[in-house]
Amino acid sequence: MNIFGIGPLEIAFIILLAIIIFGPKDIAKTSKTVGNSLNKFVRSDAWKTISQTSRELQHLPNRLMREAGLEELENSTREQLEQVDATIKKAEGATKIPDAPPGVILPADHAPGIAVEKKTEERG
């Protein structure tokens, strides 16, 4: 449980410091004053403006993408990539090139049934 981004151990540490600084007698009065001040701040127009601005900044990238039409571009690009992948898989399954025997190099534009022998140079 976090309150204002502060964990339970940090809250306990703050309370301990408050008891040490203000003393056990004045801690109740000080706590009430701090609580009332925080309550007024959270209900104030300044806090509402800060929280609204924070929400707008969090959603700004999505809004800008929508306005620029990048979502449609991203979707169409994704669809085109899926079509290319499907075409490649289809082509791989339809035209299977046989493995060449050792010592034979198949050219890039290899037609089935035609093999080119590997040329080796001997140095002496």
C-alpha cells in the first residue's frame, strides 16, 4: 500500500521522526494541523489543475499519434508485413530446391535439375 508514493516503512520512519521532533505531547495537535492542510490542498483548484495536467501529459503521445494518423499507418504496415510473411511461407513450401551434392554450388537463380561444378584453384 503506497500513499503519495511512500511505502509503509517510510511512513513509520516519518512518524518516528515526528515523535522525536515534536514530542509525544504535541504530536496529536501537529498531526491534526498537517492533516487539515493536506485535505485543503487536495481539494483546492491548484491540486485539480496539477492532476488534470498530469493526466493530459500521460495521454499526450497516444493523442498525438491519433491526430497524426500514425495508428492507421502502423496497422497497414503490420498487415503488409503479415501478407509478405504468408507469401514467403507459401513460396517456400511450393518450390523446394533440392540439396546439392558435395562440391557443387547452386547459383542464386538456380533452376531445378541444373548444377554448376565448383571450381578450385591449385596453388603451387
